[in-house]
Amino acid sequence: MTKNNVCFVTVATNKYFILAQNLAESIKKYFYSGADVIVFTNNEDKTKEFEWVKYFKVDHRPWPQSSACKFEHILSQNDYFSQYDYLYFIDADMLLCDSFSLANIWPDTSSGLVGVKHPAWEKFMGPRGDVEENPNSTAYIPQEIKLDCYYQGCFWGGETEKVLEMCKVLKEQTEFDYSRGINTKWFDESQINWYFVYHKPRILGSNYCCPEKDFARYGLYSDNRILHVHKNAEEIRKLC
């Protein structure tokens, strides 16, 4: 366990495991508070390459189920994660690209949580972002609610106890929607945005989820800390 008791967790099955290896290396290099890295994967034969990373075995699920199951995976190791003070989920296709510490992503609101502003929100989306609009979904956000931010689901976390509480609620909501044949518009991201309406997090700037390609289009020219790696999403999903 690291001295600051911080953990980064990701899900990386099939071809996404390659991306997770790069992510883990970047955390080791740039997160100078120090942190443990946990990867949920089905690639057991490759895990010996990074012995300092902790792995938990999961079965592969095709997209979009692979996106929505992260709450379930985290809760499956609830006791293990409870040893940490701070827990952050980060998508496997992210890369830390500049140094920062726990102080930069510290959850400084009463919710004990942190979320990251979607790069497209103010520039290309309306004031409601791209929230769930189906009133039958548990992630539905009524029109009369004004958003402080539209969050991207690629990076979030905070105090471990609060993160586990959030995962429990969103896992139950996701399963309830599925039981009624409902898929939210943006899967886990839609659920996260719903939760953050009622449990306001510290808002990290989009420099913590900067698109690797066309970043200038989003007005993100400098001070970028985490990159969202450019990839052919459709081709990756065919392999996953």
C-alpha cells in the first residue's frame, strides 16, 4: 500500500488490456503522490508483465455492457477497496501526461466526490449537456433542474466510502433499468451525471480528460494533465 493510501482502478478486458498497461505506467510516472493501480481484466496470462499492478479476474462483456458494469466490478471487491482512503476510477484509454498530486484531485465538497467536466459541454452542448431524457429511466434528470456541469464518465472518484456508496446506488439503478429493457443514453455516464446532481462533486477541469486528437477544437491548449487517447472506437469494439 502506498503512503498516501490512494488507488486508481480501471476495467480492461480483451484488447483494452494494452491500453491499461500504458495507463498504469503513466500513473506510476506522473502521479507523484503515489498510488496503487487495480485492473479488472480477463487477460490473466499477461498480468505478470506488470507485477506491481493488482489484478482481479472478470469475464469479458461486449460493449455497451462493458461500459455499464464498472460499478458492479468495484463493488465485487468492496472489502479490498475499503482499505484505501481515496479511490478513483479511470477509463483504460486514458493517459496521465503531466505531473499532479492528490491535492489537485482532492474531494473538497461535502459529497466527498470528484467529477470531470466534459470537454464538449459548454462549447458544443446545450446547458443540459447530453443527460438522460427518458423519464422512465432511473438516470432521468427533469428539465427544471439546472446543471452546474455535464460530467464525462471517464474519470471520477474521491473518498472511498463515498465512492462505494455511489457505486451501490448506480449498480442498483442500472440493473433496475435493464430489467425493464431500458438502456440509458450514455450508459454509466448518464447514471453518474444523475448522481452528481444530488451529490455535488468537486469539478475538475477538462484538462483532466483532454482529447488527444483535435484538443484545440475544445479550447484545451495547455496545462493538460490527463489525455483521452485517440483510437478507432468502432474497430476497438469489434475486437472486444
